[in-house]
Amino acid sequence: MALSAKKAAQKNKNKKKNPGKSFLSGVKVEMKKVIWPTKKELINYTVMVIVATIVVMVIIGVADGVFSQLFKLLQLVVG
């Protein structure tokens, strides 16, 4: 009996905790488990993202120019 009474008291005690505080403490614990990149890896990843962004930007720009010219040509033909 005493054991189940202790468990019930423990449950009531846990329910009274501030949920925001327990969430933040959980976040803190999980953030300590994260394997953070080294400075070299971070620089490499950043450069890759910038290069990929520029490549996609150029592709979209070229496609936009091609379609603009095609629509102008279509307007001239259809008139």
C-alpha cells in the first residue's frame, strides 16, 4: 500500500511541474546529444549551399529569358 501511495504522490508532484520548464530542460538535454559540425565542415557546407543557390538562380534566370523570348516570338506570329 505504501508503495502505491508513494507512486500516486509522485504522479501528483510531476503534474504540478511547469510544463514550459520541463520542456526547456528536455531541449537542453537533447541539444547536448547533438554532434555539431567542425568549423571546417561548417564552412564547406556553407560554401556548398551558396554555390547551389547560385546555380539554381542561373538556371531559373536562363529559363525565364528563354520563355520570355518564346512568348515575344509567339505574340509576333499570332499578332
